[in-house]
Amino acid sequence: MTDFFSIKRRIIFVDDEPFVLQGLQRTLRGMRDEWEMEFVDSGFKALAAMKERRFDIIVSDMRMPEMNGAQLLNEVMKHHPRTIRLILSGNADKDLILQCVGATHQFLAKPCDLEALKLTIRRVSNLESSLQNDAIRTIVARLTRVPSIPSLYLEIVEKLQSADVMLEEIGTLISRDMGMTANILKLVNSAFFGMPRRISDTTEAAKFLGLETIKTLILSIEAFSQFENSELGGLSLKGIWDHSLRTAAFARSIAISSADRKLADEAFVAGLLHDIGKIVLAANQSKTYPTVLNMVKSQQIQLWEAERLVFCVDH
């Protein structure tokens, strides 16, 4: 059997508008050396083609008669879980988007810029280097719950593109989110950071910790909070958060004592996010994950060893 990600990517494009399909064929002609492409005008034709041969990626329009993009990608997820699923959707498609949140790996705005489409397909194609084994490919393709990047984080990243950005601006931006402000100040004033005095606002926090660390805290707090009401198969969200925070603080302290600030920031990021995979795996395999925890206790083995025995992959 050929490898899932063949050297020449096989991609199927689905859209009921003939002019759109013709435009895609014309504009993507230059990609024929990299991609083997097929263009069909309905979800039924797409599924028929996928029964005949394996496709690495499917790119579907959202609004189509008989079978819309949400229905199509849900079918693809069930019957072809290894296929990467992308959907083109407009602003009016909010209800349909909710129907395919779990079945879609990425949403692209319609009309979609050609370069953005090419970049996205290239990026998902490059998963090959990270997904070398069938078990990993299958479990990643079936994920329906993954943490998303918070809008506040994106706003701060955008602000930081400016050469003359002021700490006060970042502090003001964070302070608009009362929940995030409270969480950051609670963490900054905890024993993990050993501040010389109590920090009272987010601008002060950015001054003492640095913007990179603040960015990471925002990203991590939001990533963890997205799973607060999730069934995690017996895994303790608070336990993982506390452990990750301790790891991040220790890693940062070690790096500060022996290297530059940038490496210390990166060490903090790595420490804070190093176990996020446990949560993602448990949230997506909540019915099976208790088996993993029981094996850890009964067989006295490491968590990652139990995960491999049950899922053939680990966090």
C-alpha cells in the first residue's frame, strides 16, 4: 500500500459552481508538479471518487445543494479519517459551521485568496514529517476537540508587530478581559514567580515578566480553560495545570541563570505546554482514557506507556 502522504499530494476540490471549479483548475495549473488534483461539483461525486482512490486532502465549498460541505466532511471523517479536511465558508455560514466543527481541520474564508489556499495546502501537506506512523495519523485525523488560539493573543501579537509598541498598550489590551486579567495577576503574584512585591496591574506584570511570558500565559490559560467542562476520562485538569506551571517556572529559572532572556522565555513556553497533549488525548478519548489510568495503577507503569498500549500513541 502506498504511504498516506504520497510524494505527489492527491487533492480533491468540491464546489457546485462550475465557474469556480474552472477558475480553480486554471489558477492551480502551475501546481501540477506538486499536486495531483481532481475537481467535482457535488459531495456525492466526491465520496464516489474517494471510494475509488485515496486522497490526501479534500477542499470543499460549504453551501451546496443536496449535500452541503458540513455533511460531506462529516462523511469523510467517518469513512476516510486520514484525509485532511478543509472547508471554504462565508460569513453567512455560521449555522453550518457549527455542524462541522469536529469534522473540519481548517476553515478558509470565501472568497479565498489563491496564495492563502496554496499556503494552507502546503502547510497541511508538511504534516508528513511529524506524522510518520499510521496510529498517529489516524488519531490526529479523528480529533474533534483541540485548543484554539484566543483572540486576545492574536491582538497582542499584532500589536507587537509595531516597532514602537508601549507596554501600557499591551496592559490596556489585556485589562479589557477581566477574567484573563484576574488569572494573570493571580499567577504573577504566586510563589512560582517570586516577585519582589505584589503586582497590581497587567502593565506591571508585563514589565517584570516580559511580553513573551505574558503572551504564553494568555495562550496557556485559554488553552486549558477550553477544557474546563470537558469529560477527561478521570484526568485532573487542575493537576496538569499546576504541574505544568511548576515545570515552566523551574525551566525558566534554570534558563535565566545560564542563558539569555529569549531562551528563558522559550523554556517557560515549553514547560507550560509540555503536557497539553494529555488533555487533548483524554478529551477526545474520554470513554477509553480511564483504561489508561487504571493500567498505570494496576501495572505500575508510566502514563505514556499505558497510552501507547491502549492507543498505540502517547501524549
